[in-house]
Amino acid sequence: SFEGRVEVYHDGKWGTICDDQWDNRDAEVVCRQLGLSGTPKALSWAHYGQGSGPILLDEVQCSGNELSLDQCKKSDWGQQNCDHIEDAGVSCDPFTGTDVQLCQSDCCPLLLPPLAEGTVRLAGGRSPAEGRVEVYYNGDWGTVCDDGWTDLGAQVVCRQLGFR
């Protein structure tokens, strides 16, 4: 899917973003960070459902030119005055830009570079922190064969996704 609630990974945990000041310029940065083109649209008031866990960002004010949310003006991590009814969402309409594929899991790690060869994701898990390992190669997502798969390989994938 190309739309959903925005969740970010910071300091070992996933959390949502409050919709205070949330607008299409912020959505543009999220879509760019996910490697998507198309028409970015900001959605407020938990349009895609309320998250759980911490609300990690508030008062996000991007100019629209940033490469990632980290470069935008915003509150300090964890400093917010919101409830999950104010969770921010985005739609990155793929039908107005080039043909791009997005993660099929509920939420994609947002701190990955745009879809470069060897980018990994987790799909089909019960949470963003688990699932089938998929790798982006030659314009497509593919699975990883489990022959010879060990905990060491899993640790490498977890580090690539920003987990510890």
C-alpha cells in the first residue's frame, strides 16, 4: 500500500507522529524518504487508525525540500502534547508519478534510503519488527532462501533496518 499512519523508529522503539502542524509539505518529505513519487497528501485525526506505544514527534514543520523528517523543524523526540487520535498519516499516490512499489507490511521503517539495490524490508509479520525478509534487486522485491540462514544473517538484517 502507498498510504497509512506514519511511524518512525527512534532510540530502539517505533512510535507515531502527532498531527499538530502536519501538512502536505511534511507528507512530501515522508514520500520522498520512502522513495515514492506521486502526489503527497497529509492526513490528520488518525485517518488510518490510532497507533499504540509512544508518540515520538510533534510540531513537525518541513519546508518540503528535506530528504528526511530528521531534517525538518520539529519538537524534541518524545516531547508532545497529543493523544493517538491525532496520529498523522500520509498518502503517496502512485498513480500520479512513476511506477514504484512500497512495503506491504503495516508500516515500513522510515529511516531507509530510497529503494537502492539491496534494500531490505520485513513483510507479512504481526508487527513492523518481524516478518519475511525481502530484498530489493533489479527493480523488484524478492524473498531470501533460508538455506544456510542463521542468527548472524538475522542480526545483519535487523541492523540494516535500524534495530539493535
